[in-house]
Amino acid sequence: MYAVFESYTSFTVAEELWDDTDRVIGVLALLQQPSAPPFGGVAPFDYVSLDEVQDATMAEISLLLLAAGADPSRLLLAGDTAQTIQVGSNFRFEDVRSVIFQCSPNSGKKSPMKVDILSKNYRSHSGILRLAALPLDGLTTLFPGSNSVLAADFGLAQVSTSYLPPCDLYASQLVLLD
């Protein structure tokens, strides 16, 4: 596998191509040069917001934090760990906290990040939400620590019963894994 990585790296260097990671590393390197204060002497943004943060890499989040003057109180991140679309992403908000702690010079002196968990769903009733949560519950059961465990979502319309065919979902998945 490492040979594939080396081949890919050689190709991109020879062709002067950048991928997403190269772009972020390049910008971070420029901004961290002593001769060029962040943004070449231009003040950082007052606030930086990112929706769908679960699709960002930790390097990209570091870049956004730098754009906010390395001040976590100027950073607004929103996302849903159950909606990751990037291949190979294992996003967890705990990792974001770690990046912010490592990249913020005053992180130990400021109050911790405020996290608001929005669990009220305005589009779906409770039965659909319980059904949609089953695969994520299965992943959490089979692979503890692989995702952020949050309280269950609830819908505005409460449904007294939802029909699911009787089955032991997790047991059948375990048999398939054998």
C-alpha cells in the first residue's frame, strides 16, 4: 500500500498537482511563517462558521481556527456525525475538541467549547427517527467509540407504535461477520 502512496505522491509532484490535503498544508505553512503574520498582517475574521463539519478534515478545521485568530469562541461548527459522506471519515466531535485544544494558545485559559445538541426534528415523526437510528445503534454496539454517542432525536409528531418486522438486528449482523 505504501508503494501506491509513493507513486501517487511522485505523480502529483511531477505534474505540480495538489490534492485537498496538500492545499491545506500549503496554506497552513504560509500562515505560520514568522515573516508573514496570519493573513499577511490582515486581522483574522471576527467569526468563522462551517456547516457540515463532519465532512471536514482536522487539518481543515485547524485552518479555520487559524482564520478565526486561533480563538475558539470565534468558531461556529455545525454538523451531524451520522451524515458523514467523505470516504474513510470517522469524524467525532471529541477530535475537534482535541484539535482546538492543541492549536489554541490560550485554550487552557478559556472556558471549554459550548456544545449544543439539537435533537428536535421538525421533518420526521418519532417512528421514522427510531427506524433511522437502528443502523447507527448497530455500529455503536459493534464498534464502541467509533462515533459520537448522542441522545436520540425526537420528532414533533409522536407516534405511539411503529411496525418493524421482528428480528434480532445485531445478532444477524454478527452472524454475517463470521
